[in-house]
Amino acid sequence: MNDPLIQFVKAKRKAVRMTQHDLADRAGVGLRFIRDLEQGKASLRLDKVNQVLGLFGHRMAPAPFREAVDDEKS
């Protein structure tokens, strides 16, 4: 999956040589949550995502996003 959140969490976890189990323990979330996060589950609790990201000094925040509209001209 090409999701930036998934890539970020996996890369950070691997960089500090943590297993999914280690990350779950350190973040105070369940192992199932970490697995769901890294597999791209469509709906996750934002507070728990932020618990995980907090270990790496980050948190979720609004970001600009605009879907392309087919009939728009550049």
C-alpha cells in the first residue's frame, strides 16, 4: 500500500528496530491496532493513531487536499 501514514509508521518502527508487539506496548495500544494500522484498515481511532505517532514526535494534523475534477482545465 502506498499510504504515507503506513509508510511512515513502518519506516520509523523498523528504524528503531521495534517489532509490532514492541510498538504496541510502548504506545499503549493493542497489537491488533498496530497490525490494522500497518495494513491500511480504512477506519482507525484517531486518538490511538496519535498515541503511536507520538512515540516518533509526530501527530495527525489537517493537510491540504483537493481531488482533481475531470472537467477542469489546467
